[in-house]
Amino acid sequence: MEVKAVRTEHIKEMEHCIGLDYKKPHKGKYEAYRNYCAYNTYNWICDHLVNCGYMKLNIEHELTMIPYIQYIYSLTREGMDFLGGIIGAEITERKI
């Protein structure tokens, strides 16, 4: 079994990514109303979670934006299950 080191700031970042810092689980369930967080610089906390398999990274280049590179992170299913185990709730994504 592989052990993945995750600290409090990693958990907070995962919660922020799915909006869990604004809305709380209800009856052991949480429907994420979003699954992304965007930064205009490299984020070492999120990068660690990418290396653990809990997040994925999409880098967007848009010349009309300032800065023109956006780092967009989102939780993987493994990341949602991991976070759900910590907070004691089943996390699902909102269907569009």
C-alpha cells in the first residue's frame, strides 16, 4: 500500500476546489457545485496533490488574459473519495 503524505493546507485546498469552504455537507452527502480552482502562478500545494493523484492540472494559454497563462486544478475521483473519507461524507459532482 502506497502512503501519500497530505497536510492540513492540502486538505483546505481540496475543500476550496469543490466549494466546501463555502457550503457544508448535509446528512453525510455533499454535491460539489464546482470542481476547479484557477491560479495565475504555479501552486506548490496543488502540485503536490497532482503528484499524489488527487488533483489534475490543465494549463490554459490565452493571449487576451493578463497573465496569459492560467493554472486550473480540479479534483480527481480518487481525490474526492479521499477528501470524503476525511470529512465523513460522500462527495458527488453536480450534473449539468
